[in-house]
Amino acid sequence: MSQGSGLFLSFEGIDGSGKSTQARRLAGHLRDLGREVVLTREPGGSPGAEEIRALVLNGDPDRWSAETEILLFTAARRDHLERTIQPALERDAVVICDRFADSTRMYQGLSRGDLRAQVDKLHALMIGREPDITLLIDMDPAEGLSRALSRTGAEERFETFGLELQQAMRRGYLDLAREHAERFRVVDGTGDPDEVFDRLLSALPEFSEPRA
């Protein structure tokens, strides 16, 4: 699959880190600069992928094995890539995705068993690309869990795993950022949303000025 001429950004972070809020704010900022922006999410982002999202995130947290989740998330990601991400990149849009393959590397590949190698192999076979830039919103795991559990709604698939998971995820994400330093930008997620957004923009000099 061709890479396209647009720019592909992903947001990652533990639950409650504020990454979804910052992704929305960045999308609005870039639209104000005159860019076409596609704001999307994973799992989901296309009709088929949204159906898989409902299967995975609703119901008993132990409904699926880690191996089954890897297959489900990869199937959703492939549909998302084909139907949403790649077409947008080919028309020179900026794609901002709330979670991408790094989440699978963490949640299924790390927290539910030593399955990182399987995640990477399946990703290479069926997806074949990474974001151009990954923004990791980093914050204290206890604070993130408190925020996540204060939300209402049916999708509480991973927050129910507790503080130990949050701590493992933070360590894993920071390790991943060091492993792939060429695409990761780590942003301190503490403070109010305006403060975090200022740090976020400082980490993105690519968008400091409108395009001609």
C-alpha cells in the first residue's frame, strides 16, 4: 500500500491521559491553518472497524483472549487503513488518529502476555506502515486512572484492569518512545488542557506557520 502524500499523526497514552481532547484541539488548530484534517480513532474509524470496536470494548473484560484481540484489532485496523486513512493521505490531508498500532503493542502485546513479537509480525504482514509522528501524552498512572473511571459510558474495557495495568502501560509506552525515537514526541500531560496543548504545539514545529 502506498504511503500517500499527506501526514499521518497518532495520539497514544494511558487511559485518562487526555489524548483524545488534545487530538480534537490539534485538529481544530490545523483546520484554522487551512489544512484538511481527518480526525479518527481506533479501534474504529470506518463502518466495519466500528462494529469490531463494539465487540471488543463492550461486555466482560475477559471475553476475548489476548490472541483473539490481536486478530480483531488488526482486522479493524486494516479496514480503517483502507477506507479512511489511506484515501485521506492520498488527497494530501492530515490524518489524526486517536490510538493506532502502538496501543495494540501495549495492551495486547505487553499487558496480557509476552505477545509483542506476534503483534509486530501481524502488523508487518497486514498493515505495513506506522504514523509519521506519534504524540505520546505522558502522565501519572494514578491520575489517569482516576480520570478514566470518572467517565460515564459503556466502553470501560481496559480501565477495569486497574492501576497495575496503567503503570505497566506507562512504562511500556516510554520504552516504545525510546525504541522509535524517530517518530515519537513525548508531551507532559499534567496541568490543564491549555497548558498541555501549548506543550503539544511546541513539539510540532511542522505546524508553526500556515502553508503557502
